[in-house]
Amino acid sequence: MDAPREPQRRRLSAPAAVIGGGWAGCAAAWTLASRGIPVVIHDAAPVLGGRARRVERAGLPIDNGQHLLVGAYDATRSLLRAVHGGRVDAGLRREAMALVPFAPHPGAVTLRVPRLAPPWNLAAAIALAKGPGMRDRMDALRWLKALRDAGFRRAADETVDAMLASVPARVARGMLAPLALAALNTPANRSSAPVFAHLLDLISRTRGASDFLLPVLDLSELLPEPTARRIEARGGETRLRSTAVVIGTSTDGVDIHAAGATWRAAAAIVAVGPHQLAHALAPAVAGLPDAADALEATSAMHFEPTATVYLGFRERLRLRSRITRLDDAPGQWLFDRRDILERAPDAAAARALQGLVAVVISAGGAHDDLDAKALSGRVHAQLRRLRPTFPVPVWSQVIVERRSTFSCVPGLRRPRSSSLGPRLHLAGDYLDPSLPATLEAAVASGEAAGLAVARELGRG
Ligand SMILES: Cc1cc2nc3c(=O)[nH]c(=O)nc-3n(C[C@H](O)[C@H](O)[C@H](O)COP(=O)(O)OP(=O)(O)OC[C@H]3O[C@@H](n4cnc5c(N)ncnc54)[C@H](O)[C@@H]3O)c2cc1C
């Protein structure tokens, strides 16, 4: 007997468009292509990935910036699982969240979050932390309990500095403020307490939610490149160096102008950065009420830089952990990136190097005015000050992303709707008011927009 036939799927008269091929756009495109919807993705840049991509330097596949995820990032984890073949944490390496000083220094705190069920994980981490005295740790535990009892809610206009004012200084400065700065990429005196409290809530909910997840592939191979392959396999296309503008939208489709021509998509997702939105919408579209609201919200946003200093060494490095804490003067965190050398065994630079680290400086500061040479010199001097025997680098690269994330300030207004008009949706890391600019916010918004379009096109 013949197997029952699948119902014939209606052929779509036009593909869906995704404008912007960062992680939000890639998540949207993956969602659409996986439902059999052909996608045309436009990106103004020569490569996909946006603010999370591989850059080649001297043949080395380094990342434009160090990206760290946590176990609570469910949307990203499940997308990467779909992309890389069904394994839990595919493309990622999991380790317990830890603060391990690069070298002993005044104010340093050592802490490891054990794999206990919440709330015992964070409580045990604080109780067993090295650095703060017993009394400080007990006060910090009481503070954490009060935060949990209040449902991790803080006043909308409160800063992280104000939130941490009642935490013993050693715990606030050595533990909580560095985590807040890394997650919100905004200095504590102007970063949002409600957003940081929400992140503490997320990492306290389930066993493993606080774990660090480190990419084991370069950022392009983690999501953007597999997405491009899937788009092509499902009858779609990736158009790079293709700046696109939405010029009209109706229930019949969305008109898009790119490379001197206009084409009609069945539906479109605008997944550009918040500072790029105004250029992606023509005046007729920008005037739609929800588009005007989104433009008002994004035009009020300010942005923060992130600097990443790669240092290469002829010798193997002895580091206490893959991720170690520095003393913020100026480097904040040091990542052991020998994985990059292992992935690029044929590059001349990789052959010459035995050790590679990435030093991260989140948000702006006194280092902003330094050029690349001065900044890498300053970071190396910092490492030698902390550990006088640390070797001298023979290779360095500095990547400063000037608009790395929006400033995650208290009360930051976000667009009220991610649906702008008939068949036109937004995706991006700035849409969820509970989250800072993260891969998780980008991926979750991209998937939501992809699902909304799939429903509109009868493929939900
Ligand atoms: C150095 C650095 C470190 C970071 N560290 C972390 C971290 O540790 N953990 C974490 O979770 N997040 C981190 N982030 C944040 C994370 O990278 C971003 O939140 C995320 O990549 C944003 O994705 P997106 O798709 O929303 O936007 P984008 O990546 O900005 O993508 C927008 C895309 O749209 C394209 N575009 C713009 N206008 C047009 C147009 N008119 N037509 C066509 N294309 C257009 C752009 O070229 C770009 O590719 C970091 C970011 C940086 C820069």
C-alpha cells in the first residue's frame, strides 16, 4: 500500500526577506528556511554575523569580540542544537561559572558556582568565596535572599551601583559589579538594576543555568555560515554588500529596494542594529505608527564600545582557568584562546604561536583614547604587573567595536511592538526590555519574527 501523501504545500509567490544578517537575522532566516520558506537575506556588510563574526587576521580565524553565554540562554542553546546536529550544548563548551583571578591582587575574589540545585548554587558560591571575610559573605547571602524574596524586582530607575550599595564593598566590587559590567556592557553607575536583577534571576532558576558556555567554533561557523548553507539548500539566497530599504508594505507583500532595484517579498523581517533602523525604513514605512514608535525608541539609545586585545606568545601559557579575572586596569577578563590556534594549524601565525589570549574591556573608559599599539602595550604591562613572569607577546591585534551594544541604562524605552505593519516585523537584540544586548536577545527575537512570518504565510 502506498504511504499517505503529504498535503501539497502551496508554492509561495515570492520569498521572505530578511534585512540584516546578524544573529537575529540568521535566527529568523533559519526559522523560515527550516519551514520550507525560501529566504533572501540582505546584509550591507561583506560577511554575515553582524556584531558576532569571525575576522581573519594573519590567517588566524579570530572573533570580532569574545562572546560568552550562560546556561540560561535557552533560545541560543536550542538553535545551536538544531544547527549542529542535536547535541545538547552543540558548538559550546560548558564549565561552571567561576571568578578566578589571573594572579593574586588586592580586592581579588575567587569563587566557583557549584552544580547544586538553586538557590543553593549561588548561595554556596558566595558562602565559599575566597577573599571577602566571613561577615561580608553572610551579609551578601542575606542580600541575595532579600533579592530573591522580592522576586528579583528592582525599581525601574535604579542603577546597578545603587542596587549594590547595601552589599559589602568587597563582594560588590569583586564579584557582582564585574558580572554586571560583563553582561550589560555598561558602567555600574549608569546600568540598569532591573535588567541585572533579571539576569541573576535567570541564572538562579535551574541547575546549570549559571554555567559559562564558550563557543568551540568561530562565531561565523557557529551560526551565520550554517544559516547561509540552509538558506541556499531551501531555494533562497544570501546577498552580501547589499544595503536594503523597505519602501512599502501591504497585505500583498513588502517592497524592498536594494542594489538599484526593487523587489516584492511575501513578508520581511528587519533585523538591523538599533542605530541602523532609521536607514532601513523609507519615509512611507517610517510613518506607520509602530514603526514611528520603534524609531523614537531607537533614536534615544546610546551605545557602548567593547575592546578586545589579542596577544600571541611563542610559549605555551600556564593559566589558572580558561577565563580569568584581571584588575580592570585596563583589562577586565582574560580568555585563553589556544582553541583558535588549534583550529588554524596551517596559518603561518598559528605555527609561530603556542599561546593566544583575548583580553576584554567592556564599555568606555580612560582607555578609549589609546590607539591599538598603545592599548595592547598597556594591557601587556598590566599582565606583567600582575604576573611579572608572564611572557612577552610576539603578536597582537586590537579590535574595538565602537557600537558594540546599546547602553543598558535604567528605564530604557524599547519599541512597543515588533510588528510594524502588514507582513513586516522587527528582530534584534534591543527588543526585549528585560534583557541587555546579547546573542540570546538577538536569537529569541529572530525566532519570534520568523515564526510570526511563517504563520502569516500559512507555514506556522
Ligand atoms: C565585542 C563584542 C562582544 C560581545 N560579547 C557578548 C557576549 O559575551 N555575550 C553576548 O551574549 N553578547 C555579546 N555581544 C553582543 C552581541 O554580539 C549582540 O547582541 C548581537 O550580535 C546582536 O545581533 P543582532 O542581529 O541583533 O544585530 P547585529 O549583529 O548588529 O546585526 C545587524 C546586521 O544588519 C546589517 N545591516 C544594517 N543595516 C542594513 C541594511 N539597511 N541593509 C542590509 N543589512 C543591514 C549589519 O551589517 C549587520 O550585519 C558582544 C558584542 C560585541 C560587539
